[in-house]
Amino acid sequence: MSSSGRPWSLSLMFLLGMASEGINCPSRCSCQYLEVNCTGQQLQEFPVDIPLDTRQLILAANNVSYLPAVELSFLADLVYLDCRKNLLGDDLDFTFTGLAKLVYLDLSFNNLTQVTFSTFSHLLSLVVLKISDNRNLVAIKKDAFANNTWLRHLDVSRTGLTFLDTSTVRDLPSLRLLGLSDNLWHCNCSFLEFITWMMESNVHFPDADNFTCYTPADLRALRMPAVEAQLHFSCLTQPYKQDYVFLCLVGFCIFCAGTMAAWLAGVCGVTYKVHASKEKEEEAEEAAEA
């Protein structure tokens, strides 16, 4: 084929591709090459007839409450999924099992209640995860992101979280940005390890001015550097209740050990005296007989 005919050939291939995409485009959605956009269409359910070679799927600002795992698994080439501002709840475990190539996932502004190991464990290529603005999100399990070793950007801002185990984020080797602002953080001694890690890590915390304590009342609205100083003083210099219990147990054990030792010493002393007196009596009898 001549070089002059090549542009026409490429244009024809592109138009044929666009035509095939248009035929398979879901109702009330717009489709471009490898992209399906269903933003703000008041969809109640996951759209059907999505082209299987779709790379980017946008379902933002709808009323979708359920993501079917089987239908998603057909979209094996999907790398970008935007489901923000929907009604997705706590039934997302094993939903993304077929999306091994997914790099970007936005689930912000939904109704998530918890994140477990099974929620994102199959997303081995995930780089960006946004689960912010889920006000009912109260728990992220310790091993929730154990398989997401490529995760670089994680946003859990503006949720119902009160605690986050340090190992959940500390063990992410690629993490560079972590959103934590405007949560209901309970800054007790158990949270001190997380704050210390935060102050020492190389991770960037956007909107850090709003990463503050919610409880207890005497620490409310304090930023993390001030909180760390307060907790270091109260948690590391003052004994816990269990410390008092431990000291009482140690004292009791020492008392019991001392009592037992005194008793044994008394028994041994009495036994020795009885034995010695018997020997003297026997010696006296032997001397009298002689």
C-alpha cells in the first residue's frame, strides 16, 4: 500500500471502531473509543451492553446500589472505574475479582460501612483508591490493603473512622499520599503509634490542618503534632490501670513467696531441733548404760 493511502486506511479503521462502539453503547450513556461515560443519568442499576474492551467506565452521580461481580469480570481490560456519588453499600466483598488490571477506583460519596481483606484483595494493580466521603464507613480491617502493594494514593477523608491500625498503611511500600482529614479520630494511647508513624513517614497528608482529634474532649480540634506531645506525656509517663494491677500481683506474689519461705524455714528449724534433741537423748542413754 502506498504512503498516500495509509491515512485513509487508518481513518477507515478508526471510523469502523467508533461505529462498533456506538452499536454496543449502553442506553443513556455516551461512548468513545475504549470509554463509556454514564455520568448523571439517574441509573438505578449497572448498565448492560458495555463493550468488553472498555478501558474507562464512568458511572458517577447515579443511583446504583449494587455492582454485579459477574458483569464486571467480563470487563477484564478495565483500568479506570469511577463510581463516586452513588448508593453503593457494604456488599462489595469479592465484587472486583475479575479486574486485575484496574489502576484507578473512585468509590467516594457512597454508603460503604467497612473495608475487609476481600473488598480490594483482587485489585493487584491498583494505584489510586478513593473511598472518602463515606460517612457510614466505620471500620477498615488491619489487612484490608495487604494485596494492594502498588497503591500510591489512598483517600479515607470525611468518613466515620475513629481508628486506623498503623500496619494497614505502614506496610504499603508504594504509598505516597494519604488523605485522613475530617474524620472522627479517637486520640487515645492506642492511636499514639499511628500518629508517631505519621510524623516520621515520607507520606504526604493533604489538608493536614483538618487532620484533628474528635475525642476525647480535651484533645478535640488539636492538630497531630500537639496531640503527639500530649499523648507521649499521658501515655508514656503515667501508668495504665493494668500497670497497677500488675504491680499488685507482683506484690502479692512476693508476699506469698516470703510467707512460704518463712514457713519452710520454720519447718526446717523445728525438724532440725527435734532431730538434734533425739540424738542427745540417745547419746545420754548410751552413756548411762555404759
